[in-house]
Amino acid sequence: MLKQQVYIQDVLLNQLSIPSRLLTSYTSLDLDEKEVMLLLQLQRFIQDKVDFPTPDQLAAHVTMNEKECANLLRGLIQKGMLTIKQQEMQGEKLTEAYCLNQLWEKLFQDEENDHAVEHEEAPTDGTIFILFEQEFGRPLSPFEIETINAWLDQDHISPALIKAGLRESVLMGKLNFKYIDRILREWKKKGIHTVEQARNSSKQFHSRQSSTQEPSKKRDTSFYYNWLEGEE
């Protein structure tokens, strides 16, 4: 009887503490099952005082290999679900550690903000990185990832408006971050904070551009507005 009590106590102590909402709402954060399992493993390592497990260490506990674990970690960082911070250990020695605080913040953000994003038919913070990689046809550089994070976190530009800026740069044939940044800052200067306002501003701009061209050289710009109607 005593042996059984000790066993039950060991089971109760050997628990992983996670919000149940992660299991019920992870799809709303654009996470899949592999990403969630990797996050659970990270949380377990952190709980066991291993703050910076390697992809090889993670792969030992999942059905994914080391390379896939490394790619998933990179993707989670791009989505803003995972960060790497420096912490001081034993005097002045600095070590790196994974931090899941952004994941928990996004998981429990106000429902009103979620509804506002849905109303604008915007991508999530995570999928905006995927959209950029699809348009550029390559992985984003660390600087480019930081630029998008700055738009989201420092400038408080919605993912929907960032997507609109990306589409505008594509349609103008000027696909680069400097041009997109100019678009977003110009919209902010004009007090444009929604996709609807961006649509009107874009239509007015292209209308002025068309009116200054000679009739014989006027281009068909109807395709410019496909993205405004939500078409991909």
C-alpha cells in the first residue's frame, strides 16, 4: 500500500504545466500539431532547468529528425511564438534561453482584438511572415524578420495593413522592404489604420496616375484591385 502511494505521488509530481487553451485554440494561432508538440517539449525542458535544448535533444523525444526540429524552431521564432533571450549565469557569463512568453500572451489576447483582425480578413502575426516569404520566393533574413516585428510591435500596424502594403509593392513592381516601409509610413502619416482606408487611398493614387497618362499609353489597371476584393 505504501509503495502504491509513493508511486502515485511520483506521478502527481511529474506533471507538465501548460494552459489547456493551447490544446483547444492552437489552430487560431496558425500552429499545427508538430509545432505544438515541439512547444510542449520546450516547456518540459525549461521546467527541467534545461533552458536552451538543441534540435538534437528535442529530436530524441519526437518523431521528427534534428533538421525538421531546427526548421520548426526557426518558423516558431518567425511567427513570434518563441524568442531567444540572454540571461546571466554564475557571475558575468551569459547564456541563451528559449522564452515562451509571447506564445502565452498571444494565446490569451483580448477576444476583441481577435475579432477586429477577423473583420479585416487579415492574416495572423505568424502567417504574415509566410506571405512575405511566398512573395519574395525565399526565406526572410533576420533583419527582414526584425523589420516586420517592428511594424507589428513598435508601430502597432495590423497584419491586415502590412499585407496591404505588401500587395501594393507587388503591384507597383517594387518588391523590397524599403518601399513597403515607405508605404506603411505614408499611410500612418495620413491616419490610415484600416484596410478599407488603404483601399480608398490606393484607388485615388492609381486614379491620379492614370489621369496623367496619354490615352494611347493608358494601361489596364483593373488587375491592381484584385487584392482589394480579397482575391489571392
